Amino acid sequence: MVKKIIIWVVAVLGVGITMYVIVFIIELSSTRLEIIEVKYPQLEETIYLKNEKRGLNYEKIAISTSSKEIGNNEDKSFIYKNGETIFYKAVSDTLVVYTMNKIGYPRKFNSKVYIKQIEITNPKFIELRNEYKELGLSKFPK
């Protein structure tokens, strides 16, 4: 009787470990891309906010004029490599972006829309995370 219980416990543990390993491998090999369009009808332009996640610890955010994948073209897109959350708001002909890591304006970013980055501290980030909707901001990625 004890042998049967031990065999069942080992079998259940084996199946559980196998399922965990399969899910872990799928997660490691998956890529998820989220794209948000911010339209400026008066300028006949669209700005794309893109978030790419791969595996367990790779995440990148980009702001560009193209709906294609993020890529590595830092001359044409704002690329935030640490995958942080940003808060944004479309105002007239400007996309106002609140970020903890301000980056340089890309040399070949070709748009009628101006991207205004406002660098914030960690306490301000925590405050915005809780109150961004009341301030008329949106959060990306969601």
C-alpha cells in the first residue's frame, strides 16, 4: 500500500514538473508586441507607441511614425530599452511623455508631431501610477 502511494506521488510530481518546464520554455521563447495608435487628424499623422516583450527579462518601448516592429533604429524612433512604463497625453501637435529615463531626440524622426519628454523621479512615477487618469494621462504599456 505504501509503495502504491509513493509511486502515485512520484508520478504526480513528475507530471507537475514536466508541465512547469513546458510552460517555462514556452514563456522563454514567446514574443509579445503591443501597439497603440495616437492619432493627430488635424496634422494627418499617427504616432505609434510600441512595446515588445521577449522571454522573461527583455522589454523595449518605442515611439515612432511606423506601425512595424520596434527594431533597433534609434535614429528614427524613441527607443526606451529598459521597458519602463510611460505616461502620455496628446496635446495639440505634441505628444507629452512622462518617463524616468529621458532619451535624446532621434536625428531622423520625421513627424509634424513634437515629442516632449518630461523626466520624472521615482516618487513622482509612483504618484502618477496612482493618479494618471485624474490628470488626463494614459499609461503604456497597459
